[in-house]
Amino acid sequence: MFKEKKRDEEITINAFLGNKTNFNGTLVFDGIVRIDGSFKGNIVSSDTLIIANTGEVEADVETSTVKISGKFNGTIKAKTIVELLKPAVVHGTIITPMIKIEEGAKINGNVQMTEEGA
């Protein structure tokens, strides 16, 4: 497990796809996963997906929380929140009850707001 300190809280990352990693397929996990490399396929989780600055993801994602500061193309269905952090670039559809977009992040696509947990 990797530990990362972020804004007065410590985050335990259960899995990590490094900067020069390429992965194609289906990723199913519990806990927090951080992607710094390239991923294509499907992602399913009941917890948190982090796409870092160097991360490039083309996928259909179903999870609780998604935090993106890299590049994403596809569909996100998040039960809790999607956070787009500078310099995120997102193309596709986001379905979530809550979205947070930091100044400098970009989204091109559709956003559908749902009830929390839906």
C-alpha cells in the first residue's frame, strides 16, 4: 500500500498503475486506486479512483468517487462525487449527484445530476 498526504489527511492507496504502465482490460477493486499511466477498458469499484496528472484513461467507469487531474475519455457513473482538478481534460459523459470543477480543468461532454447513491 502507498500512502499519500493530501490537505491534512493521509490517503492509503491500495493499487497504483505507474507513469509508464499501459493496461487494457477490466479493473475491479475495493479501496483507492491511482492511475498515473495509460488505461483502456472498464473500471468497477465501490470506492475511489484517482487519475493523476500523467494518467490517460479511456474507459467506462462505475465507482463511488472519481478524482481526475489527467486525461479521461468515456463514461463515468459515480455514486458520490466527481472532482475535476487542474489540469484535467475530460471528454464524455459524467453521471453523478455532485461534481466539483476546479478552475483550469476542462470538460467537453454531458453532465447528468442524479440522487446520491443512485
